[in-house]
Amino acid sequence: MSETANMRVFRGDGESGDWQDYSVEVEEGQVVLDVIHRIQATEAPDLAVRWNCKAGKCGSCSAEINGEPRLMCMTRMNLYEPGEQITVAPMKTWPLIRDLVTDVSFNYEVAKTIPAFKPRPREADGTYRMMQEDIERGQEFRKCIECFLCQNVCHVIRDHPENKPEFAGPRFFVRLAELEMHPLDTEDRLELARQDAGVGYCNITKCCTEVCPEEIHITDNAIIPLKERVADRYFDPIRWLGSKLFGR
Amino acid sequence: MVEYERHDYDVIVIGAGGAGLRAAIEASARGARTALICKSLLGKAHTVMAEGGIAAALGNVWPQDNWQVHFRDTMRGGKMLNNWRMAQLHAQEAPDRVNELEEWGALFDRTNDGRILQRDFGGHRYARLAHVGDRTGLELIRTLQQHAVHNGIDVFMECTVSRLLKDGDRVSGAVAYWRESGNLLVFNAKSTVLATGGTGKAFAVTSNSWEYTGDGHALAYWAGAELIDMECVQFHPTGMVWPPSVRGILVTEGVRGDGGTLRNSDGERFMFNYIPEFFAAETADSIEEADAWYEDKVNNRRTPDLLPRDEVARAINSEVKAGRGSPHGGVFLDIATRRSTEYIRRRLPSMYHQFKQLADVDITSQAMEVGPTMHYIMGGIRVDADTAATTVPGLYAAGECAGGMHGANRLGGNSLSDLVVFGRRAGLGAAEDAAAQASAPEADDAQVEEIVAAMRAPFERDGAEGPYDIQRDLQDTMHNLVGIIRTESELIEAQERIEGYKGRAASVGVYGHQQYNPGWHLAIDLQALLTVSEATARAANVRQESRGGHTRDDYPGPNDAEWGNKNVVIRQGADGEMEVTTSPLPEMPADLQELFEE
């Protein structure tokens, strides 16, 4: 079985660019990334695309397909009607390098600002004891493959790039929540979450949760609990008074 | 005179999977100014795809387990071709490295008393794999990445090394380019660690990601280092077979470790028909015993579904050839009838997700279709077990690109532990070596000019054949003629064809700009792919026996007297041609030999 797909792919660099149309043979079971590769192999060997595993595990091939943020390797072509035009565009929130490749270095810079995991001492027998039920939430967060689609759709920075210096974004709220809930960790990162990471900017529209290919409940399980902890610490009048009187 | 960025370091680490990250962490911790250079973004390396777990004799589930048992399993799994000292260090140090990962933030699944849980895997006598569901590689790489970020390591992302530089006999750095711009970098380094992974992209059906083009193997070879065991290639028994576009994607051995079983089109559990003499004493020969083994390992022997990977892959190959395959040319892997939906989704979440999304198969109610896929190369750069030093001064290697640890066949779970055990040792060895160097190296401009001219030459040949067809032809040749079952006439034909591809690659053309140009990148990667393919084809022709991941139709079965104590060695001769020789295996001390006398 083979059909022809009408692909419209963004081609260009940081300065200029335009849509380019390609008619491509598609075989049964193929994903959008297969079709991009076919374009490279047959028509446009210089078509820039970032990818690694082609199995939904590395989070490299993020793009906007018919306007929806998705992994190209996990988007089956049969999701679309035969003959339908399929547009593939780079993620909008990041500066464009070329074609479908964007500069995601913002995320690597933010990662450096989050204080490292700092475990408590081991038990007397040399082990760390943690119960499975106490780490399941953390394990959910650690499913993150850093595709940065949550960062890409978050309108705090998508529509307002000027917020980037003050807003770490959903991926890093997940990271902060993970560390906050880690049974062994002793570091305090709530001031960072409030002040530098700007968790208060999030107004819980759940756009991030909707696009997460790992189905992490970013808003409900990470951001809201993080907001609650920040609120408990900084906006609870009794705690506030206590901190003024007793310095904690 | 070409223009380039210049960077001076004590240690450069090429590759940022588990081994490279762990090497960089160690070198940096020892006070070396360290750079980590990776072809992709940080955290995307192939390690991320490892699923089932990391093998370490922690003894949390079976207190009978210890390093000696792990060592013995590893050597037997490798059909005794392993470097015994590497296998010993690996078994002894893996528990410390797993505990270290936990100390750096990894969240492994837990036992009922709160310790690290361990799961069953092929060839391991006891449940030994620490794991996080079926995404253990992601946990490992993220933990190392998050730890490394705070250790003052300079990371060069999307930066590809094209050649190593030499100062006399010694490796003195590397020439690289930024993918993003095509601009050049020259690294001057007192010592260099290669941690570039494997060679899977030389094959048509593979579980490996695009980066696996044998870069480290080839860089070392071109710099004068020796490669060993390049004929030993692991075909993982269970890759996806349908739909065609996902053919080769890995299905974790954890499916069988957690109770899944292989069946043919008659519904028969065929692995009982393929128990080799070598493993007969420790393998269940009835369905009752095999199924009871999951719960009671003391009174039952292991299910043949969990024989080492080479055995299972050959068995599947035979079933399909005999006409008892599944509709799309594999066999059935069934966990749906054997475990509850809840259990499957908890233990194997990414397998559930992968089959649901890519194949429209619900693994909690339907059998998977699976078949062999090129997964791992046991062969690699010859290294000293203790220091990870290669045969060239100043050059170190760890992880999949290093040879010796796994012999002729790697056990599942032994790769992640290999990465952290020998990644650490390579970082240590390289840092100590760098500290002992009196002066910093200085790149030789003539060498740089020559390397850069070769890198850019494809742009001068606009209109010539592009790289994609050459890679596809090479992949088909390796798959069809140097694949799971080999024979002399086909191996010779493969070498002839590879010669032809080398000619085509020498005149390959690319067009366009230097900025993130995948055609150009592939044209450069082709050089390494062709070198490692030639090494595998030649070594495979020389070893006239079947052992582990190397199976010869014309020499079925092992020949211990002739080949059981030899490595096949590859090096570049003075005339630039590839030389193939053999050398004796290092001899195992008597106290370790006793472990094999039962």
C-alpha cells in the first residue's frame, strides 16, 4: 500500500523563510518523521531536522504539525485524511536555526540554575530506604524526555518572549516539583520557584499538560502543588509572622 | 589557512551517553579541565533508549547473588571470549555505581522493604537488574546529566568530531564542526576519551539511533589503535517487525523477564526446542518448571525464553525460516495471556505506549510480533581493563565503542553497568594521564588543513552522487551478507561491495549551505560507517567458527581448540590498508577459573 502525501514544510533560517510543498510517497504505518526523511533522501538533502531515536524516547524531533505541537516520530500519517495537506513547522517559541531546527539552549541554561539534588545521609546499613508509593509521583516526573513541547506551548513565553528571564517554564516546574517531593532530598528550592523560576506567572491553562507526549500531569501534579507550597510558605499570614519573629 | 575556534583542555570526552557523561564527571572531579563533546543535544544519546535495567549483584531480591555469580554469568554469556579482568571489575564495581546513581537522584523501583528492586533478565542466574519500569536508560542519562551540570564541565552540544589529531605517537586532540553553523573547532587535549557508542546504522534493521555510525571505533582505528572482536555483533531477539517504518525498534527483554513468552504460529513455546548443551544444566526443560521459576529460583531452573540473546535470536530466525513465523515475518511475544493488564501497564509502560501508538497493538490483550534487530556490537577498541587506555598513548575508550568486556555476546543489563563502571575508570585514567603531561599539546596546522579539506570536499562536487543511496546500499549489504547467519562466500562478496561503496563515498557530493546540513553530515559519517563495516565483514570472515553473536553457516558450532582463546584484531597497516590478525586472550587466574568448574 502506498499513497501520496501533500506535505508543506517550512524552509528557512533566522532571517527569512517560506513554505515549500512536497509530494511524497507514504507507506503503511509511517510517521511524519519517515516522510521528512524521504524528502531528505529524494528531493532536499539539506532539509534540516533534529532527531535521534525515532521511538518516542529521546524527545528530539519536536515540531508543530498542522499547528499542533507533537513529536514527528510518534505522529502516524494515518492520523490525517488521505490527500490532506500536512504542514510541518518548527517550534515557534525558540529562535530558528534552520528549517525545522530551533535553538533550545534556553532550556539548558535554566537547567543550570536549579540547585543540585542533595541527599540525606544513608541508613546505618548503607542503603537508602524509600517506599514505592513515596516515589511514584517523582517517577512520573522523571518520565520527562525533554522534548520542550510544554515550554513551546506555554503562552507566558510563547507570546511574551520578554518573560523568558523570569520564567523557567513547565519543564522546570516539573523538575522542581520532582526534587521537592524526592524523599531523600534536603535542599530548599521554594524561594527559587517563587522568585527566579516565576511559578506565579502560570495561570493554569494546562496547555503544557495537553501536549506532553509522556502524559505527565504537569499542571495538576507538579505546578499546582508547587504553587501551594509557595503560597503556604510566603503568603500564609501566620507563617509569615512566624518567620519575622523567629527567623524561619 | 583555515579558520577555526581553538579550545585547550586537559581531557576531552567524545560522546555524552552514559559512559561519556560518567567519564567527564570523573575527570572533572579529579581536577582535570574537561570538555564533553556530543553529536546531539545533551541527554539525547542512545543510552536514553535502554529499557530493561542495569545489572548489579546488589543481592536485594536474592541474597545468594554476589559478584562471583555475576562474573560467571557474564563470561558464560560471552562464550568465554571476554577479557576476564574487565568482566571481574564490572561485576565487582557495578553495585557501587548503582548506589552512586541513587545518591545522585535516580529513583529506581523499590522492594517491599524500600530497597532497590531487581528484575530477571536473560543469562542472569538471579533477578539482578535495577530498573525504573522499562525506561532505565532515561533515568541513567538524566541522573548523570543533572549531576554533571553542576560540575564545571564544558559541554559542546551538536558538535561532531571528524578526526583525532596526533603529536608523534600520541593523540593530542581533535578536529570538529558545529552542526548549527558548520564552523570548525580544534581541541588541544592532553588526553582524549572516546565514548561514542556503537555501529548499528551500518545495518538496515537496527534498534540504534542515528548517531550510531561507529565514530569512535573509526577515530581510534585511523589514529592507529587496535580493534578487537569486530565480528561479534548482537542481534537482539525482540525488535518490532511491523509496521515497516518501525521495524527494528527494541522490545525490552523485560517483557520476558516479567513473564512474557515466545510462541510460533502454532502457538507452541518453541524455545524449549532450542536449549543448547552449554546451558542445558541450568535451563528448565518443561513448561511447568519454567513457569515456576519466576517465583522459586532455588528449586527450578530458568525458562529458556531467557537464554542469552544470541541463542534466542537464532531460534527465532530458525522458526521463521521453517515457516512457523507470524504474519509479518517475526514470532509472537505473548504477555497478555500470562499477566494482568494492571501488572503489564505498571511494569512495561513504554512498551504499552510504543505498540499502541506505532502499531495499533494493545499488548495487554494481544501478542506482539517480534524478530531480531541489530542491537549492539561487542567488538570495539582494545583497552586496558583497569585504565581504559587504548593501544595509542593519550587515547582512552569506554562503553560500547570499547571491546573485550562482553566477549562474543553481551547479557542484557550489562551495558548500562558497563557504561558507568568503565566510564568512571576511563575518566580517572585520562585525568591521571593528563596530569602527568608536562606541556599542553599544540595542533599541527598541516594536519588540521588536511582534515578540513577532506571534510569540505563534498561541497566541491555538486552534482555528484549524494550520500543517502550509498548508506542505504551499505545497510542492505551488511543486513543481507554480514547479518545474523554468515557464510564465507557472502562475507567475501560483502567486502567487495564495501570496496565499491568506498569508491562512491570518495566522490560523494553535497550541495547547499554548511548550516545544519544533514546531507553533508552523512557524507562525513559515511567514512566511519564504511570503516567499521569493513572491519566487521573482514573479522567475520577470519573467525571460522560460531560463537555468541557471530554465527557461521559454514562453521556451525564453536571450535574451542582453534578459536576459543583468540581475539581477532584489526588495525590500519603502514600502507593504509586494513590488517586482520589474531592475538591470544589474556589468561584467567586460577582462582577465577575455579568458578567455572562445577
